[in-house]
Amino acid sequence: MESIQSTLQRDLERLDSYMLNVEQQFESHIQNVHASQEKSARNLIHYLAVRCKDIRDLQDRLHEQGLSSLTNAESHIRSQVLSVLKYLGVKVPEAVVTFRGGKQLLKEKVKTLFGPCSESPIPCIMVSFDTSYADDYNLVKRLVQSGMNIARINCAHDNEKVWLKMVKHVKKASESTGLPCKIYMDLAGPKRRTFIYQGKKNRIPVKKGKSFYLVETPGYYNVLPEVLISLKGIIQQLKAGEKVLFDDGLIEAKIKSTRGQSAELEITRVSAKKPFLKNEKGVNFPESDLILPALTTYDKKCLPFVFEHADLVGFSFVSNKADLLELHDEMKDSEIPVILKIETPEAIKNLPELLLKGMQKPHLGVMIARGDLAVEIGFERLSEVQEEILWICEAAHIPVIWATQVLESLNKSGVATRSEVTDAAHAIMAECVLINKGENTLQVIETLKDILTRSGGHHLKKRYTFRPLAIASRFIGET
């Protein structure tokens, strides 16, 4: 009868052999990354290979014997397998990425992207700038003094004149205080916003069962209210029966029919406190297969300013490696680090190929843009998906920004909800946390630092089991 040790050795050796076989299959992908990213790319492939398997039984048996169950081994997965085999008496080769090596690789990349804040035991802190900040140097200085490590400027709002004022304030505050603060600029991407030109106060009433037209050209019909969508070319790609969400999912509708540049929608749910569809609210099409440019003409016009003044550039609504290749072409000789904003189902599905394409440059980051992402995939899936993104990025030693509605109620009203505090504590898993603009941003920074400091001591005590990940199985199986 085979001993427990022999069974464990056999299963671990099979797992190691599978990792090496998959690595060989993807050798061409690995060879295409930047030289500084090669070790990380190999570890990423090893991790994706493991996540194609269901090894929960193996993990339980390892744990039962007092051995490492491979938990928390994202940054050095093959090294962990080899270490266990070594304890079992097997002569093993040296791993490409060790536990210490993985930590060091990530630490170096965080420092390059976010600055000296990487030396802190808590994530770096990024703050979104409001238009008013352009005329309030004292507030910007206080933000830097309070712990803002990165200032975020959203190119979807304002203009170069306003952005330049913000940039100058940040640099002046940094020089005055001696505290470094980087500048991150978000490209707008294909904005899908409402434009209400009918009704009072640029809004129309909504009620379950009522219908309206979503149009690209005003005055299309006079029978029902009309809502313009800011981005052309969408309506012709829609199909009857598909879901459309407005205002971060607070209003849900179903497409009844489409014709030319118009679609008739029926309201199926209204969760907003005030039953109105307003101007400049986001529109999401979670069930539609849309072909949209991630890099718009407007984005390309913004790039020269971004390249001159920003330390980091955020790529909104990136979906696949072709999108990233287009941005790389526009960058020419610029080595500004790109932050991939993961906010669509397509970006999640294509995350491994996005990372490998992005790793052709020396520096890369990822933002979990939880606002649009939650609406697109469904709020009930967000918790699971954001952890999967964190795991895969850690395997590639890619720094992650945790974004959207962090302590939002505290920022707006001065009081945080219990669930917000719990959510903020989970941000310790990322390398940077984004705070949105609000009335109480300074208080939010202090509260967030306190929460993260208290959570930091517990972070490594969590134990995960490795069931198969669809993202990994799809990438390994289809490429």
C-alpha cells in the first residue's frame, strides 16, 4: 500500500511536471516580455497552470501533514511546490522565483510605480482630484501632508488648462513639504453617458413598465421620451431582450426593439431614491457584445499632455491585447508606466494576455475599477472576481490599485457605514488604494490609514484553496 508521503510526492511531482509543460507551450509569450519581466512571466504561467487544476484535496492532505498547503504562494508558486518536495526528501532544482525573490520583485515594481510609499506597511494612497482643486493649493498641500502618495487627474473631465493647474499644485506641494507625490492621469476611454434634452432640469421620470427611446440623434421620435447616448455606433449593435443599466445600475431596462439609430427600452427596475433618469449618468450594456475603440480620438489628443506631465497613465475600458498594442504604438518612445483599468467582462476574460502584452514594457500596473466592473458583471460576483484579479496580478508581480467607493459615505456625509469599513480593510490586499473626491477627503485618508494599519497584521493569515479558475483554464486551453 502506497504511503502518505509517497502519494504526496507523486502528486506534487505531477503538478510540477504540468507547470513545466505549460511553460514550454508558452515559451514564445515569455520570450516576448521585457527582460526585467521574464521571471515574473514564468511565474505567472506556472500559477495559471496550477489554477487549471482542482488541488483542494492535495492542499488538505498537505495541511494535515503539517506541510505547506501552497496557500499564499501566488508570487512563487513553483518554488513552494519544490520546497515541499525537498522536505519530503526529493532532490529538487533551484526555482526561478523564490519566496524572497517574489516579494522583492513586487516591492521594486511598487516603488517604481508609486514611489517611496512602497516602504510603508500599508498600501499607497491615491486621491481623485475635483475641478475645484485647481484653485485650491492649500487643500492639495494638506492632502500631501496627510498621506496622499499619488494624485489622480481624470481626463474625462475639465481641460488641459485645469489639469496644468492641478499638476503645478501637486509639484509645488511636494517640493514645499519634501513629501513625494506622483501624478496619475486617466484616459477617458469610450464614455457612455446619458444626455437628457427633454423634461425639466434635464431629467425624465422613470417607472417600472414605462418605455423610452435610447437614441444617437435627437428628435428621432415624438411618441416617447428620448435619452441620447454620448457614444455613436452602439445602438446598431444592440439586440432585443438585452439588459441596459443606467446610473451605476440603479435603473434597469430591457431592449424591446431596435431600428436604425434608436432602441425602444422598457424599465424593469428602479432602485434610485428619486425615480428620475438624469443627465451625464453612465450607461452599461452587460449582455451586449459591443465592438468599441478603447483608445478614442479624444484620448489620442490628450496623450502629449499626459506624456509630458504624468508619471502614470490609466487605460480605461481596455479589453484585449489589440487595445494595448494600439496604446503602445501611440506611446512611441515614452516609457510612462501604463495602468490597465479592469472594468469589463472582456478585460477579466483576457487578463492573462493583457498582462503578458503589458509586460513587454518594463513597468505595468492594474486598477480594479470596481464601479463599472460591478455593474457589468453583477454586484454578486464582484467579491469573487476582485480576488481573482489580485491573485493573478500577484503571480505576475504586478502592483494593483483598489478603486471605487472606498469609504464613500464617510467622504460625502462624514460618517462611514459598517460595510464600508469592512470593504476598506480588504483593500490591504492591494498595493494602492484610490479615494474618490468628496467633502471629507482629509478625514477619509486618516481613517483609511488607521483601518489599513490595523488590518495589515492579519493579512497573511488568510488561507485560500485552489479550485480551478475559469480565467486560467480559458487562457491555457485556448491559446
